[in-house]
Amino acid sequence: MSDASVGLLASLRGVTRTFVALLRTRLELLKVEAEEEIGRVIGLMLWGAVAALCGVLGMAFFGVFLTVLLWDSHRVLALGIFTALFLTAGGMALAITLRLARRGSQLFAASLSELKRDETALGSEDVAR
């Protein structure tokens, strides 16, 4: 083989090695982001469930407490007020849930940004040559 073909082969190996290292780094970043998102979602679901359960139980017991307290004088009014409060709180929770669902996730945002930078950098190298 001539020196030019040996140099070309070595250069091709170097480029391939660099590409594989870059790809490995990006895949590791994707893995880390996925693990972080999974942890965030699990924590959000667990703490949200605990908060919802405690809130619902607290409101229910408070409604029962005041209804029993007003049983002799205004029991129907107390039940109507608490029904309206619970339905309003449920509607507000539904509105917040829908807003959060529409916002979407930022999963892989950093990886996509890095890949875009890589693409831009590789594109500018081609133009410079």
C-alpha cells in the first residue's frame, strides 16, 4: 500500500473513532436525562397523590364537622356550601391538570440541543473546507 492510502485509512479510523465517542457521549446524556425524568415523574406522582388524599380527607372531615355543628339550625345550607366548595376545588384542580398536560415535557431537551450544536459545528466545518 502506498503512504497516501495508509494515511487515508488512519484518518478514516480516527474520524470513525471520534464519531463513535461522540455518539456514546450523546447516548449517555440521553440515558441520564431519561433517568432524571423518570425520578421526577415518580416523585411528582407520589407526592401529588399524598397531597390529594390528605386534601380530600381534610376537606371532607371539615365539611362533616361543620355540618354536624350546624345540624340543628342550617344543615342543608352547610351541605350546599361544602358541595359547592368541593366542586369548585375539583374544577380548579382539573384546570391546573389540563394546563400542565398541555405544557409537555422537557425530556431530552439538552440532548437535542447538543445534537443541534454538533450538527451546526459539522455543517460549518464542511463549508470551511
